[in-house]
Amino acid sequence: MFIRHATMADLDAVAAVEAACFPPAEAASREDLRHRLKSYPNHFWLLFDDDTNVDDTADDGAEAGEGRLVSFVNGMTTDERDLADAMYADASMHDEHGAWQMIFGVNTVPAYRRRGLASAVLRRVIDDARGQGRAGVVLTCKTGKIAFYARLGFVDEGVSGSTHGGVVWHQMRITF
């Protein structure tokens, strides 16, 4: 397994994993993902299964020998302290020099869950944000995921103002 940043060639694989991981009301559309990749590909962290038995001729965005995309995290950077629903669809809100690394989605293909992959990608995101001099990392999650993110150092700030997908979200933050 290894992690790298995304390129536009990864769009189809990213969109397929996103669709497999979230209900339609919560999943980013292919078009939203395309805009994000165009605007901030270095804020997509992709984890590949480097299994040598994977068909390297498949058009999944992976380069020969990379294997299959099995997990990814994406987001943008901004000086806004709180993650707002408008950020999901408006890639122009990204500020490469922003203080906060926002996380829009933590995705792991269902068959690969419970192997520590999402934690590995999130640790990389946290390390990169710290290394870039960011103030911290912010995400929203459902109540059932609070303990998972807390184990990685995120602090629950309570119910978010987000109405994304028509569900209740908690805002969580790591401050450096």
C-alpha cells in the first residue's frame, strides 16, 4: 500500500470510490470531484493496494504497477475556521495558503475497511498539514464516527451547522 496525491487521470477511480462509500445524497458528484481535482489535486491523498495481481490495464486512474485505489481523503485549505456546506461544491473557495486544512471526505472501499487504511491516510493528511504550517485540520462526521476521529486526535466541537445530505454532522478539529 502507498499514498500519493491525485491527478486528473484519477477522476474515474476517485468518483467510483466516492460512490461506493457514501449514499447518493452525501456523495460528491463526478463533476464536483472534477472541479476539486482541477483546483487542488495536492489536497487529495490516494491510497493504493499495490497487489501485483491487480490488472494494470484497467482504466482506474492508477499508473502501471500502482494497483487499485482503495482509500482516499480530500479537502481544501481556507482561512475560514469552520467547514461550510458551500465549500463542497465551490472549488473557488480554496486558498492554497489557508490556515485550515478542511476534509470533505474519508473514503475506503467497503471490502478494504477495518484494516487501518483510513487512519493511515488521515495521519498523512495531518502530518502534511502540520508540515505546511497550517493551524490544523477540520472535518465533519456523523455521531457514530466521533470515537474513530477522536483516536486520531480530533476534538468534537459539537453539532455542525451543516445540513449536507440531510443528516446531523459533528465538527471535529485538530489544532497544531
